[in-house]
Amino acid sequence: MSGQESMRCVVCGHISHGYHFGILACRACAAFFRRTVAENKIYKCRGNRDCPVNKEQRNICRACRFAKCEQLGMNRTDVQMNRDPIGRKHDPTKATVECSTSGCQITPIPTIITVITSESLEKQIYATTNPPTNLVPYADVGSWTTLERLRTGFSNYNTSQKSLYNVLYPGKMFADDAKVPMDRVTQSEFQKMERGCISLIYSMLNDFFLPYKDLEKETRLLLLHAFELRFGLMQGIFLTTKFVPPVPDNLWVVQYGQVLDENNMETFFDLDGNPAATAKAMKSVCNRLRKVRKMFQRQNTDETEVAAMAGVILWNEMNLLTPQWEPCSQIREQILGELHNYLISKNGLCGTGARIGSLMCAIHDLNTAAKEIREHQTMEKIFYSTTCAFDINELL
């Protein structure tokens, strides 16, 4: 090994690749500094501005890493804005989104998700003749990480669902503001709101779950049909666990303001040809979903984690529809990489792997529950000709 190869990066201690921006630095730290300056990024530390920056943990906090770069002598004026001085030049149209979270940065993972400018994003989102309506406005998402987009999309969906509830039940807006409504609903009331929620889910996927909107329309609808039930179950459990005061064990939030009473499910299935049999089948589903509910409560699962689960569920379903479409794996790796970094920044290294494992097990339980529900719906349509399901194509 030559003398230069043995010299270490003064920022993280990894093997350097010569002088970059005034100091000995490895390719990763040099690229990080150049990108930060060129894109005028501003980071915030979630700790006390003393996070470790070494070759094993340099990706934990971007704020502390950039501060250390400057403290050790990296010069902003040395950054050339029109080209990348490190490695090969890249086509800007093929630039990929960093696998990072707010306050964190990890080694880039190859992805098909491209960096989007605010102008191009606006053109893409509203390119359709009849774009889906979002009840909640949102900021430019072009420079966000994948996980930030997913979380914002999920948060907007929750707010939009609440707005939809107030539109359908305007009298509820004048009730006690401190009390979230808990209406024990029937299937017909549930479907009334679900029809609106389908459009909101479609809008969320188009605007935030890239590159969903770039798929063929037929593929988007097939994917929506596979995704919406799993997403609805997961979102309902999330709302159930975040309710204040806590929701009794026999109640399940199915949508904002609407709850299902597990002890009296026959009254819910007012459109069903055999409500007793359906209630019995749903009892089995509730038992399976209770595992997810308890896990959410035990781990205090937050919006970002649930949004990441939604992304994994969506692209898992896409992989089943088109197994040969390679970007599915790349997108899932991107999401899981950013989720891993997010959890490390939030909770530390200890337990992060087990926490992600619990989230993936929850996805399996949601898939199994959704499959049981679909199978029962199919049997209902065959033997009782019920109207328990509707065509998504009619709603979009």
C-alpha cells in the first residue's frame, strides 16, 4: 500500500483519496460536502450537535458531518457548481435521490427515483386530463427524500380523511372540538365514506408514492385495488392506537370518526346476505389484526414508520403483478434503507433491526387479513349477490 493510500480522511477516518476542497478526504465525505454546498442544503441536528462522525457512523447526522467538514478546513469556494470533480460525470437527468432522512444520510443506493425540480413535478402531477383532487395542499416535494415524501403523503391523507368526514357529516364540526367522534357505523355508512377515501388514496399514490403515477392506467388501477384494503386496515389500526383517551379493546377505528364494535359486529353488516357468518369470519380477522395493534402500541409506531410500511406494501404488490420489473426491488431497498437510518437517528442502533423486523411481520399479518376478507367477499358475491364491494373504476 502506498503512502497516499494509507492516509486517512480527516473527517471520518476512512482511507482518503487525496485532497478535496483543501483537506485529505475520502470520496464519500468529499461528495457529501460538494453536494451540500452545490444544492445549498441546510441540515438540523436532532441531538446536541456532537454526534459521532467516523467511517461507521458518518451517515447518522448530516448536520454534524457538514459542520466537521467546515471546521477541519473544507472550503465552500472550491466547489465547482457545474461539474462533479469526484469520479465520473453524471447525466443530470439520471441523478438519483439520496437514501437519507431528515438529519441522516447513508451511502446512496441505486434507484429509479429521480431528482425532480418543482417545475417538472408540477407538470407531472397535473398532466392528466382529470387530476385527482387533494383536500390538503402540500409543498414542493422535489428535493425530499423518499421517506419524507411517503410520510407527508400519509399525513396529508389522514388530514384529508378528517376533512372528508366533516364534509359528509357537517353537523359534527360543531361538536366538542376536544372530542374526536366515535360513531358506531353500519356497512352502508362505512362504504359512503370509503368511496371518497378511495379517491384520496389514489391522489396520495399519484402525488407522493413515486413512480406510481408513471405506470400505465390499467396497472395503476390493479395496484390500487390490491393496495387500498391493506392500507385501510393499517391506517385504521394506526388511528386506533393513537386515540386519546385509549380506545377500548373491543372497538376498532375503521376510518376517521367511524368505529367497529367487535362485540356487536352483526349490526355493522346491514348490506350482507348472511351477517352472522360474516361477523364470525371478521372475528378471525380481528384476532389476526390484534397482533398488529398490540405491536403498534408496544413500539409506539409513528407516522413515518407506517408510511414506510405503506410504501413496502405498495411495491410488494407491484412485484406480484410484474415480477420482472426490476425497479420494485430498488424502491423497496431505498425505503428500507432510509427507514433504517431514520430509526437509528431516533432510537439509536440498539433494537433498530428488531423494530424493522416487527414492522415487516405486521405487513405479513395485514396481507393475510386482507386475503381472508377478499375471499369472504368473493363467497358472498357468489352465494348471496350482495353489494358489499364496489368497482374502483367507477370512482376514479
